[in-house]
Amino acid sequence: MFDVSFSLRHDFARVWALASEKLTSLEIGYVSSVMVTELLSPNFELPQSANRIQPSILPNIHKLSLSVDYITDAMVGTISKGLTSLTHLDLRDAPLIEPRVTFDLTNSGLQLINQHGKLKHLSLVRSQEFLFSYFKRVNDLGLLLLADKCEKMESIFLGGFCRVTDTGFKTILHSCSTLYKLRVSHGTQLTDLVFHDISATSLSLTHVSLRRCTLLTNHAVTNLASNKDLKVLDLRDCRNLGNEALRAIGNLHNLKTLLLDGSDISDLGLSYLRPRVISSLITLSVRGCKKLTDKCISALFDGSSKLALQELDLSNLPNLSDNGVLLLARSRIPLLELRMRQCPLIGDTSVVVLASMLVDEERWHGNCLRLLDLFNCGGITAVAFRWLKKPYFPRLRWLGVTGCVNRDTVDALARSRPFLHVSCHGEELGAEQWDTGDDFHMHDYDEMDELEQWLQEGDYESGDEEMVEAENVAEAME
């Protein structure tokens, strides 16, 4: 790992001219598109020098992932022509200003992709990080030209193609017969019609993400659910989706990840996930689903057998209270990650309940949780921090709280638990939420955690009155 942003353009090319031919995968967090083009250009020369630099074109690179200032036709063409073994191409840009035509991706650039016919995974994303910008010079014709070169494509991610309509997206679905991962974000013109006849295709989709495709309705999800092998379904910010969509999803018994942030679902809708789907789910997010109440917990988990659920996001639910957390604790689900940020009715009682939670008779209090996000929860006071101290939550690695509650208390907690990352500025905990790849995300924790250290040192005994109180709370929950 090193920072290429301080490199001069010619120095950058010289460094990579020395790269091993055995290199098969390259990821650069940020580099200018001009530097990429010059790196791979066989005719690049240093100015004021008679010695021609012949940069290595990295002949054995199979996977290339770049974050650039602009995705341009010139860069895409140079990559596609020069990297003859490329099977995975992941390009993301984040423009600071609206790009001119010479510094943008057009229909012509899409036609240059996959010149050697080996590409299986393609990702082209325009990020909205600095500017609400889109690929305004790409339309349905561009996707038609792309589809002609991508018959063997297995995974496609298209983000920010605001001028592409149902015609363009359907062309991809009907041309790429081996496609099993489809991701579209900010598909402002994508409607239900794209999936109207998807059951008539030979596709067997396992991963589908349609984030911020705001024109989609329940009909699209009903048609998508004909792919019974779906494992990942990301429908974040599809605000027109309601309970009928959940009724269709309820038949996907192989589903592992379900993200429904900002949708119009209710407590009744979540009950459609029981029993088939909820028993297989590992990750569930209902962040910002305003209609949900405490009853959504019982709708999901009442009467369910042993569950595999590890990550649950209940953030930004104005009607979720401590009573809902009590119901969650009674279900004894061995959660690793629980997010409840921006819930005004969540308070100290929730922390006490979670600290007292026993997953089974042989596990320590609250020991399963690795991540707990309580940022800006309305009822959290300094009292809750007594229950965040040793010996409670011994496996906790990430904690989100509001620092202004008691900054001295927050700092003291961080000092007393060196294994714990305490965040009080509102940032998402761990890696970027749900956006690390097509598969569901699992945090990578250190080999030894705090509980293991305490047991090794014989230091897990506590005579605090709080431990007695915790046991009383646990008994009261039974």
C-alpha cells in the first residue's frame, strides 16, 4: 500500500514499468485518469529525454480496480486494449466539476470495452460523493453496443446512467445469458418493465442490487422473485416498495442478505418473511422504514426456530422503543452487529437489556455483539455507560454513541477498553456500509478478542452490584 497521489505523472509510469509480470490483481484507491492512460500507453515518452519509457502493460493482470477523477473514453479504451488478460474491471469516479466531453464516458467508450472477449465482471460507477453528476453522454445505444461485447459477462454494476431507459437495461439482461450478479444504482429511468418477462430468460440471478431506482414498484420484485436462487437482494431507497414486495420475497428460501432501507413496508409485511426467509437470512436492514414499530420484532422472530441472523440494522425508526429491544433480547438471536442509530425512543434500558442478554446457558452476558451503533439515540445517558464497561459486551469491537452525552465518560470508556473502537461523530462503523462488494459484508476481527484475553488472564470475575442487577433483568425477561 502506498499513496500515488503525490507521484509525478512520469514517476508513476517509471515505477510501474518495474512491476512484476506475475502481478494478477491491482487496486488503486485514487489515481487520475490521465496517469492511467499514460501508464498503459506504449508510446509514452518522458519530455526532454531521448530515452523512451516502455511501461509494462501488466500482461497478466486479471483484476483491475481503480477510483479515478473521471472515467473517460480514452482511459477505458487504453485499458481494454492493453490488458489482454483482464477478466474483472472495476472503475469508479467522483467528479468535482461536471466533466467536459473529452473527460467523460460516451457511447463510443462503451463500445471499446472487452476487446479481447475475456471480461466476466464489469463495474462502471459515477459516485455522487462531491457532485450530483451522471453519465449524461451515455444512452440506450451505448448499452446496446456494450451488450454486443459482453455475452459471457457474469457480473455487471452500472451506477449513474441517468439517460439509460428500460430498453438499454433489458438489452443487457437478454444478451448476457450467464449473468448472475446485477447491480444498478441511481437508475432514474429504470421501471418495472425491465423485469416484466425475466422469467422467460435463461438467467439464474443470485445477486441483485437496485439501489435508488425510485420508479420500481412491487411488480418488479414479484417478477424478480422468479429467480428462486437469489442470495442477495438490495432494494435500498426504492421508496415505492411495500408489503406486496415482501410477500414475494417470502418465497426466497436461499436469501442471505436483504436490504430494504427507506421502503414503505409495515410490521405486517415483515411477517411474510417468516418462516422461510428469516431462517436463512444473515443480514437484514430496514433502516428508515418509518412505518415499523416494536411489533416488527415479534412479526419477524416470534415462533422462529434457531436463526442464522448476524447483522441487523434498525436505524432511523422513530417508533422503535426499548420494548422492541426487550423482544429482540428474548428471541436470543446470536447477533454480531446491531445498528439502532437515530432512534429517538431507544434509551438506557436497551443497553441494560442487551448487556443482560444470554444467547444460551453457556455464554457470557452480551458476549456475541461485535458492533453496536447507538449514535443519536434519544434516551442514552451516562447511565448506559456503566453497562458498556467490563465485564459486559466482552467481544464488542465497534461502538457508536453521541459524544456530547458525556465526553469524559466516552474517553474513559475508550481508555479502559483498548480493543474497542468508540465513535462519537456519526460516521458509519466498520467498513463502508454494505458497499464493499456484491456479497454480504462480514467484519474481519482480530484473532484474540477481549473475552478471550480476560479468560486467559483469569480476570472475568466481577463482584459489582451491576452483575447482580443484570442477572435479575435476565430472569425478568424469561
